[in-house]
Amino acid sequence: MKRKTLYAILFALCLIGFWLFENFYTPATYSNPNSSGEDVIEMDFLPSSTTGEVVHHEFFSLSYNEPYEQAEWVAYELKKSQLTYDDRKRPYFIEDPLVPTKSADWRNYRGSGYDRGHLCPAGDRRFSEFAYNETFYTSNISPQDKDFNAGVWNRLEQQVRRWCKKYGDLIIITGGVLEEGLEEIGEEDVDVPRYFYKIVLKGDGNAAQTLAFLMPATESNAPLQSFLVPIDTLEERTGIDFFQKQPKAWQEEREQNVDASGWKF
């Protein structure tokens, strides 16, 4: 009888330990006591939302698409002063407390064969522990093939950081193309995008320059320039008006064609 009691106690302790392991990082870990809101992307450069479910965090904003259980876009400013190589301990992924419909549980990805691919990269937020942890909300991830995530998608993220170092502060808008007929994973049916996009903007006002990338979600050794498309193409594929608050003439000049002349690859 004593042995059975001991086994029961050990089993209970194991369950408690497992729960603590998975839930050690709580939403409080991701809150910033010194929040000023000054690092949120300028409202004039936020895209339209097809769902109306826009969430503003300290260092990025997003539009959550509940039927697909992920963000249709994540937008943020990457500042030259934020480019650091600080070593950060990876926290656990947790649900986004600001998404009213509740973001997908990270366990949907377990055993799926897909990575939890960051949209706002953790590598862009190494300048503070809070900013780094914030990228681990599940509203900021999308299922990605591991070779794609570590390969061509990572190459593009690194290129963006090099541009920031060379040209100064940038605005980034990124996400998966959410469309009908996608593969789904997990109990919450998280959709697996077949394509991912990224828009990069540098400069201000009439001097602003943009590039847009559309990538199949498979590894590729092709040069990054081969994935350039007009922003109009992305708007047709996603139903999102990316620079809705800018003057029509401003949009037409930057969205109809691809002009990479001011960008060094």
C-alpha cells in the first residue's frame, strides 16, 4: 500500500513538473513595465484588415485571421539602432492575450512536420529581452517547411537586416498567403500557407522606396531578386490594401511595378 501511495505521489509530481515546464513563461513574462508605445509602426503605414481583428503590441502590430488561425499580416519598424547580436534565451510559445478570438495553441504544430515560423523574426528583436519574448506569441507564427524556414526565408530576413544597417530604419509587412484549399494541422486546423510574402519600405514621403517578395513555401537556391513582384500582385492574392492610408498617386508609383534600382543585393 505504501509503495502504491509513493508511486501516486511521484506521478502527481511528474504531472506538476510537466505543467510548470510548459507554462513557466506566463503573459506577465511578455509584458513591458516601461511600455511607452513609441515603437509601434506608424498608423499611416498599417495595411487594411480583412477581419477587423487588429492587435498592437509594443514592437509589432498584426491582423489576426481566426479561420486560418494565424495573422494575415504582421507589420513592424526595424530600426538601425535595434540591430544587435545579443544572446537571448528562447522562451516558450504562448497564446496571444490580446487576440479576442484566442490565437492558436502551439501544440497544433507538434508532430506536424512544420516549423513554428516567425513572421516578425526573433532575430530582429534581440536588443531587449521583452522585445525578443514578444515575438513568441503564437499570433506571430505560421507553419513553415523547416528547410524553407532555415533556408531562403532566412536569407531574406538576413538581407533585410543588411538593408537596415546600410539604409537606416525600415518598415516591414509580412505574412502567409491565406487562401482556400490549404493543408491544415492540429486540433484547431491551423492552415499551412503555400506562399509567403514580405514588403520592405525605406525612406520617407515621396522619397520612399518599396520592394515586395512572394515566395513559394519550399526551399530554393534562387537569387532573392527572382521573387520580386509588384505590390499590386500581392494585393490581388491576399485581398489586403497594404498602403491604404497613403495618397493614391503615392500608391500607384510604388505598387504597379518592380523597381530594385535603389537596393543592393
